[in-house]
Amino acid sequence: MTKKNSLNPIKLLKYYNLINHNLIYNNSAINRYKRDKFEISVDKVESLERLKKKIFDIKDCDLKNNATNMVFSDGNPKSKIMLIGEAPGSNEDQEGLPFVGRAGALLDKMLSAINLDRKKVYISNIINYRPPGNRRPTDEEIKRYLPFITKHIEIINPKILVLLGSTAMSALIGNEVVISKMRGKWIEKKFGSCKTSVIITFHPAFLMRQPAQKKMAWIDLKMIRDKKI
Ligand code: URA
């Protein structure tokens, strides 16, 4: 029988950090302990688990009531690059992971064009439950989920924040602007204690409908690739 809590991620992480100490055997009085580059702080894991639980426990929400799964995130919580889309579609709702459908396949190609992949970035959405019929989330729904994604950004604390599409842009930057004017620019922005460089680009689902815009998205991707962080 498995022990109670044996898969608790926080306990596993503490254990991992404990055994993976990488002692450096030399005579130097300092720097005997080298942090493992894959080590993620217990604080961050705890904060993410707490946030996940809050979203999971949300009450009286039609989105949640109609969804199969909550979609929280994918990728590396230690990454300096965080991407935010709109909301899960039906594939994401089935799998409980963001960007796993056709738009996700294009997103993977866009990332790979600048030598990135899902293990090197962190991905989430403005809304964590699928809007029925893949409709756009309403202003009220965005308002309700905004504190969660803002907290999510603060916990991940990325150096670069990539907003995919106009829903993510209007939720986090403002809706008095249009994406065609706002994309391809660095915007310095604070989310709680997180200071980050934001770039807006087109959503992969939009690029599938308007392939002529891919050349603009490529400009944005190269800006991300070339940004010194
Ligand atoms: N579109 C989004 O904005 N997010 C997903 O996770 C999938 C499709």
C-alpha cells in the first residue's frame, strides 16, 4: 500500500533538494555548496500548489461547472519566459494542459523556430476552464480570473512575458489598444512584486486563420530570441 502523501510534490521536492546537494570538494572556505540548476524553490512550488487549489475550489462558476478539467499550466516553473494564451479549448479541457490542440502544435513550431520548447518556457492562460463551445471569455469571466493569472505571473516571476492574442493583451495591458499596433514592442510592466518585459504577439489560432500575419509573428519571435535576459 502506498504511504499517505507519498506523492506530495512539496515533500518530494524537499527530499530531492536534500539528497541532491552537489558538494564541491576543494580547499576553498566558501562556495562549497553549489545549487543544482534544476532545483526549484519549495516556496515557489508551495505558492503554485496554493494558487492551483484556489482555482480548483472556485464556487458558482459556469465555466468550471461545464468543464472536464482545470487547465493550470505546462512547462518549466523556473523558466525566465512565461507565455499566456486565452482559455482552454476542447483538447486542453480533455487533457488538463494548455495548448495541446492544433493551436498548440503551431505554438510548438513557433517556439522551436527560436530554439525553445515547452521544457524551456512556462505556459498558462487568462482563464483556467474551457468556455463552452470555445467561445471567447466574457469581460465578467476575465475579471473573475484576472487575480489568479496576476498571482500566477508574480509567482513565476518571468523576465519575459509573452501575451498571445488580444484577450491576453486586453486583460493584462488594457483594451483601449489594438493588437496590430501593440505587438512587437517591449513594455515594462509590474505584476505585484514581479517586474517584467512584456511582448504581445498574435495568437497561434489567429495565425492559422490569417497565415499572412506569420511574418509579423516571426518579427516578434526574433525579438524574444534576441532579448538579453
Ligand atoms: N488557445 C488558448 O488560448 N489556450 C489554450 O490553452 C489553447 C488554445
